[in-house]
Amino acid sequence: MEDKLAEPIIPVILAGGQGTRLWPLSRAARPKQFLPLTGTLSLFQETLRRVSDARYGAPIIVTNADYRFLVAEQAQEMGVALAGVLLEPVARNTAAAIAAAAAFAQQRAGAGALIHVLASDHKLTADDDYWRSVDLAAAAAASGELITFGIAPTGPETGYGYIEAGAPRGDGTYEVKRFVEKPDPDTAAAMLAQGGFYWNSGMFMLAVGSFLDECRALAPQSHAAALAAVEAARVDLDFIRLDEASFAPAPDISVDYAIFEKSARVALIPVSYAWSDLGSWDAVWKVADKDANQNAVRGAATLSNTHSSFVLSEKAHVAVEGLNDVAVIATEDAVFVGRLSEAQKVGKLVKALQAAPETHELTEIHRTAYRPWGGYSSVLSGARFQVKKLFVKPGKKLSLQKHHHRAEHWIVVSGTAEVTIDGKVTMLGENESIYLPLGCVHRLANPGKILLELIEVQTGSYLGEDDIIRIEDEFGRV
């Protein structure tokens, strides 16, 4: 067994979720795993830091094309080299995602390779108990068992699924009696009173050959789709695009339903370290630092006669008077106010917002949009004009492009801009401006050492983001 464990464990980090229950901060274009909810690092970056331990090799990331540059940029900020970034062409839940990652790992490291499957948006304490469970899981998985981690519950949570432990197996793992769906409050309380129930963490330790064998036997459609999608995948810059025609037929099903609830090879490792999936604002409040009144505050806010509440503001100063058990989340363009103890209901509210044409965009994009080169914030818009603030990172450049329906004015606020218009290059410093006429071929770059900030004024008959004809692009978007 020691020979089997000589090779490093391969982390597989699932980073494709949209995190709608943390709206309005988490949205489709920049979901919760890429946000710094509990500190200066994003949850994804905290996960990367955790798998930088000597036990691990380079991580495999499974995400979708919309998040590929966020993944690459945040990994680069952490100095973490990635074994591969697999891009799902369509969302098919965790069974197909994990099967694809396992097939990719098997191609590169063989059927005996161990993968540690982790969510990118969980908060946990990597203490001695955590590392003990990792080592125990690796030894058991090397023997062919499919290991799932169960968190010792600290309360009757209704937002988590549960696992009921069976008899001990003699190697530090336990048999699994059953998986339990997210319960109602009475059922959750009864399970805690009975004992032997653990929160389903969604973390797994697997030997790729053993897992793929079970996947072939119990979820053959997911297995066939994943293997074919990896086999026909194509490389795009630093990413691996899974083949859509192969991947799309996979059922939209979780790995629990597809495999773990049916397999006789599943074993449970109970753990007691601090863990949360941060699936709601009350979960974020629980892990946040609080004042003497049990309030957690992020950003500009003043609270008076307020208790057990969570207040977060991106820009505006929020004042709260005489309230208890509330969540107030203020972003640039939306504010959510609700009972903190009922924060699980945000998902239903988001579905209503998505269904209404006038509010759909509020669930998809932020007023500030992030791009591989930097990003932009919407400042003001009208019938035939739009004002944006652009920021370009040092050494980065936008695509060489043109527009059919709009002209643009650029005014440099700070930094140095290198502007190319129809082949002519102009350098601009602070307080200098330039006009880009309709139809011109142009490019903006930051050749300097500090962030470039400028104001862009667009005028024309159509100002949508799809009026961009890319001619050349270093990020593969042509």
C-alpha cells in the first residue's frame, strides 16, 4: 500500500457553480467561489492554498468556459500551477464532472492515482483532524474504497444533506447505512438526537480506476459521456475544452444519486473540524467575526440597537436601526433585506428575479464586470450613450477590435495608455484623451507598471457588448 501512496494525491476542485443563494453579491458572471467572502482571498483561492500541502500534486479544476479566466488569474495570484482546467460545455452536475476529472487523471497518472474531490466554495479549518482524515482516506481509497467525508453536525441544519453511519470497518472508516435528503427541522432534530448522522460534505477521496469501474457499472451514461468527452477534448490556450457532442448526453445527476447511494464500495470517514458550505447568508454570518451584539459587518455600515445580524455593503454607507436577525446585502445595483434565519429562501427569490425580464440581468452580471485584462464598471447610460470606467492591469491589452454601431471617447484618469487606431499607435498620460471613430480598428493596452484607469464614453445607435468584432486576441476569444 505504501507504494500506492508514494505518488501525490491529485486535488480535483469543482468550480462551476453559480451560488445563487448568496445573491446579490454572488451572480452568474462572478459566483461565490471567486469572491473574498471571509477574508482577503476568495474561497477558490483558500482551497488552492489548502492543496498546496506536500501531500498533493498539481490540481485539476473543473469549471465552465465563462469562469476560465477567473480560475487562471486567481491561481496565478496564488502562484499555483494547475495540472489542467477542464471546461464543461454544458452543466451536467457532479457525476459527469467528477467522472471527466477522473478520466483526465487516469490518462496522465494511471488507474491507481488518487483524487481528492473538493468544492471550491467551502470554508473549513485544516487542523490536525483534517489532515488525519486526509491520510486515512488516502490509505482506504488506495485499497479500492470510495471515501466520503461526513461532518459531525453542530446543530439541526436543514440546508445540508446527511449520511447515516453504519458499523465500523476496522480501518478507521464506517459503512454507510443511507444518504438523507435535506430534512425539515423536526427530522433534522430527531436525527441529531438519535446520533450517528453526519452532514454530507460533498468531499471524496477516490482511486480513479475504482471510481470509474463503479461509474461504468452504476452510471453507464455518465461514464461513457465523460470518457468520450475527455478523449475528444481540445486544448485552448491553457484550458482543456471537453467535447460538447460527447459530454451533452450525460444525465444531469449528482454523484451521490448516481453512484454513492448504490455502491457497495462506499465508506464514510466522520470528521469534526469546522466546516461550512457557505450556502446562505446565515452560514456566512456564522463563520464571520462578530461584535458584542453578535453582528457581523463587511464594508461601510453603522448599526444601532441591532443584534444578531449580517450587514455587507460594497459602496453605499448602510445604516440599520432597531432590527434583529436581519441580513442586509448592498451591492452597486441591488439591495437584499431579509431575515437572517430564513436566508435559505433567497434561492426562491432569485428564481423570481430571473423569470422577470426587467430584473433578469440583476442575477447574471454585476455593474462591475471582470475580464482577463481587467474590467469595467457602468457609470451612466442613456438612449444613445453610455459611460464606463475601464481598468487595465499592467502589461495587459484588450483585443484588436472594431464596432459597427458606436464611436468611443477615452479619457485617461491614471496610468499610461497605449492606443492603436487603424495601425497608428498613440501614448496617452493622465488627463489626456482620444477619439475612436465608428468602424475604426483599435486596441487599448497598458504598457506601464501601475493600473490604467480611464473613462470611456460610447455614443451610437447600439451599445451592446455583442457589437465587438474581435480581429486578434491573446485570450483566444476571436
